[in-house]
Amino acid sequence: MVTAQNSRTSAGRRAVQPLRITVLMGGPSAERDVSLNTGEAIARALESLGHRVRRADIRPEDLSSLDDPADVYFVALHGTWGEDGQLQAILEERGVRYTGCDAGASALAIDKVRTKRRFIEAGIPTAPFEHVTPANVEAVAAGFEVPAVVKPVAEGSSVGCVIAMDREAFAEGVRRLTAQYGQALSERYLSGPELTVGILEGEALPVCQIRPKAEFYDYHAKYEAEDTEYLFEIDLPADLLRRVQQLSVKAFEALGCRDMARIDWIVEATSGEPFCLEVNTIPGFTSHSLLPKSAAQAGIGFAALCERLALMAMGR
């Protein structure tokens, strides 16, 4: 096994012996295309620093890419199977090093209902919600306060998310998502500035405000639109931003995360209070992605960020 050798170069970067890194990307989820973009960006960044990189489009029915030895497997899959602990469990069974959260934390964080319950236990503010199942779907459709948001329990990138401003739209969204996914999450609609906090090695990166031109920061705004604004000069009180950072670290720890995560928030306009939305354990690494933007704001370039994550895995 190759060991990373740390010293300082004249440019300030650690001299790292080249590693054999397999970037795992693609997968079977609705976020497959984003994962392929994420994985390619990571692979190019690591190659630029001299690492020996292999790209692997991995799926549950084809694990052959894990048969070729690597020093580190860089997990760059989003959503079902790649981000929910299933792939992580396979890697753990094989006894190999890989980036990101372990299987238990991944399975917890992908589940929005379990995550919100953990938030409540840890004292992290989150919007009132209901776990919707076939047994209670009609009661929720008729009785949950609107406007409201309905989401799949275990999808990311706003896949399937419905913002319902009236009872009819809410009831239709609840019924449709519950039928499609077997369960859903309904939560109170919050309006106000949307913030995100990247966590790297247990420390909060600078807070970023997301300002989409569309009403909702949906899949298009996240990955396709060129007019979404990402702001680090934020017109909110400094003590509020510090509190959001502190609470983000608390959320990271409450879910048992390691290496990195991105914690999403909304500051409710009427109350000025922050509410935690979710924890993303494998955030995107594309030109639109938020954690790399926050790392860059802290002076950590994209390639250095990717290498740092690989070295975290090497240290385990």
C-alpha cells in the first residue's frame, strides 16, 4: 500500500507520493448524470496533481471495478445506492479505504425523516414535518398546514420535490409521491434566504447564500442554470451566520459524519430564525457546486480539496 509522504514544497503544497485512486461515479440513481460530472471533475483534479486515477462507472450489478487494487476509492455517487450506505457497506466488507461518511452515517443522512428526528434530539432547529405513509396519506393530505413542501424521503438534488401553495396541490403531491416512493416527507413551507455550510474535517467553511432567479432552488437551478447567484457577502447579522456555522457542525456530528458534508438552511423571513433542511454527505463537485465554492472562499482550491479528501481516507 502506497503511503502519502507529507512535506512542504516551495509552492506551499504538501509533496504527496502519487496515489492509485479509483473514482467511483455514475450508479443507478436519478442523480446519475450529476454523479458522472462530479466524478470526471474530481478525476481531472487529482490527475493534475500527479495521482494515478482510474474512472469507474459502478453499478450494483457490476462491481468489477473494485477488483483492481487502489490505495483509495473516491466515492462520487449521489442518491440511491451510492450515497445511502449500500456502496459504503460493500467497501467496508472488502476492507478498502474510501472517502466520505461510513455506511451508518450515510444511511442516516439520506433518510430525511430519520435525519429530522435526529435534529430534534440534538436541539437543531428544523421545520415541523410529517412522515407520510400509505396508512396516513389521506389524513396528512387533509390536515397538514399549507403552504407546505413534499419530498421523497431518500432522494437528493430536489428530485421529486413539490412546493404546494394550496390544499389541492399539496394533496395531489402527497398522494403522488407516496404512491411513487412508498413514503414521503411533508414539512412546513419556509420562505427566506437559503444558506449552505460546507463542513470539512469537522470544521465549518464560510457560509454561502444561494439566490436562484427562479422561485425555487430546484434541479435546474442547481446544475443547469447560469444565473443562480452564490454570495459570500451576506446581508444577515454576523452572529446569526456564526450560529448557523456552529449548528452545522453540530448537525454533522449528530449524524456521525466524517470527512465532509454540506448542511442546507433557510432563514425564515418572518422570524429571522434558521431552520436546517438536510445534510448532504456527498455534495456535488461540479462547476455549480457549493462545497467547492465555499472551500475556495477559505483558500482551498478544487484540486487541493479533492486531494485532501483522498488523504483523509489514507489516514484511516
